[in-house]
Amino acid sequence: MTNDKQPKVIFLDAVGTLFGIKGSVGEVYSAIARGAGVDISPERLDEAFIQSFKTSSPLAFPGIDAAKIPELEYQWWRAIAKETFEGAGVLDRFSDFDAFFSQLYAYFTTDRPWYVYPDVVPALEHWQQKGIQLGIISNFDTRLYSVMERLQLKDFFSSITISSKVGAAKPHSQIFLVALQKHNCLAQQAWHIGDSLKEDYHGAKAAGLTSFLIKRSFSEIFRGSP
């Protein structure tokens, strides 16, 4: 049972809130590209990735058969990776870009590129002990289920809501409403915690949830927890 001073549900973002990438995207891309015979600095890849990611369409496929979603996710990320290496000026150096990308995509399904922030498990345990339901709302793809399990986080959460399956990505209110329905919860009974000002803080607030912003680059905290 929850009391009047605590939420019924706390929703959390995943990447950048619960866990992060060891090093940077550019470092991972660079290391795997080196194995494919392409030498490029992580810094150049980071710059190109940020540009590619910013200009990409949302990772959401409204009205699509669920069976087709994994392939659409794969192609969505392939387009970003291809544009990243093209922007870095080394795309033509790959003898088989599709084989390289297949390896890259599979790598991010494992726990190897990820690490859990040190404050996360104590906070999740604390909220569970208080009888608060926990859920994930993420713009990541279906690989999240595997990653959460490998990082030993999945059992803390009674729901995982991702943009590619909902057909709407944060900050769109639809993804928050779908997550709330899974818990039979009103927006005013729920919190949302995430690291993106636009997608997490403003998105959740616009949907009626109490929202909290984490700035992982400055501190790793879950303050204000009930």
C-alpha cells in the first residue's frame, strides 16, 4: 500500500538514467570498426553520431504489426550508424558494412557496453520496500528487455514501455498514457525520472506526471525519493 505522500508508481527512463555506456558511443563504434579493418578516432565518431541521432526520426512505428518491429528497429539503427560513418568520412573503407553493423547491433544487446549507475539499485530497493510500483518508459528498442535482464535490473520493474512498440516516442504524451494504463494509475499518482529535459522532464510534465530531471554529468542522485 502507498500512502498519500508517495506516488503509486515511479517511472524511470533507461539509458542515461538507470545505466550508461562505458566510455562513449564513439569509443564502442571505433573499437568494433577497428576489428573490421577501419581505423577512426572515437572523437570523430562521437561528433558524427550526435549529428546523425539528432536529425533522425523518432524510434516509433505507429500502426505496424508487432512482428515487424525488430526488423524496423534494426534498420533504424543501421541508418544512423551508416550516416555516422559517412559523416566521419570512412564509410567507403568497410569491405562489408552490413556484416560490421550486425556485429555492432548485437554487441549493444549484451551487458558489455553498459554499466549501472551506483545509486540505482539502492534507490530501486528503497522504493520497492515502500510498496511503490516501478516501471520503465524508454525511447530505446526491444533490445532493452535483454539488456535489463543481463544488468540484473528487470525484476525490479512490473512494466516496460518502449517507443517502438507503442508507436509514439517521448516527449509525446501517448507513451506516458500507455505506461499509466498498465498500472491502472492516474497521471497525478505517478512520478517520472529521466535525464532528458525535453523528452523526460517536459514530456512527463505535459502528460500530468510529477517529473524529475537527473543530470548525470554533474551528480548521480535520486534525491527526493519517498
